[in-house]
Amino acid sequence: MLMCAFFVASGIAHFIRPAMYMRIMPPWLPAPLALVLVSGVFEALGGVGVLIPATRVAAGWGIIVLLVAVFPANIQMLLNAHAAHASKIWQGMLVTRLPAQPLLIYWVYVSAIRPA
């Protein structure tokens, strides 16, 4: 249930504050607004999908693919903070966020994919 809430809330946030997500889109990606909205849809759908036994494994793999796909945005957020001379504390927090992505992937794997 926690995983569902986490990913659904995050997916909905893409629609509530798309500009926030567009700022961290790597500049080499096309159609940033479309990518933000599409990723929000799939994040929310994946969150719901992990609750349904028939779709749990597929939704889990979908979320993992999405987490890998959005990793460049986490790097871009750090690059933006560095370029803007953000505080060392903020930059440090962004650095520590990078290893959080593999931890999220592991959480999804053990919760939704790996057999109990």
C-alpha cells in the first residue's frame, strides 16, 4: 500500500507542478512537457498496478524501467544546482539522492516482483 501511495502521489505531482519537473529535464531530451506528463501517467499507473495481483509483476517492472529512465533528471538536478551555485548543503542532499534510485528499484523488486 505504501508503494502505491508513493508512486501515485509522485505521478499526480507531475500534473500539479509540471514546471518543477521540466526544470530538471536534461536539455538533450525532446518535448519536455510531454515526457513529464507521460512519466507522471506511468508512475501513477504503476503505483495502482502493484496493488492488483494480476498486474503486480508487470507494474513492478514498469516502475523499475521508469526509475532507470528518469535517473538522468536526478543528475540534471544536481548539475543545475551546481551551475546555480546552490548551497553546499543542497548539493550534498542531491548527491545523496542519486544512490536512492537503486534503493527504490530494490524496494520495487522485493515488494512487487520477487516471489514471496
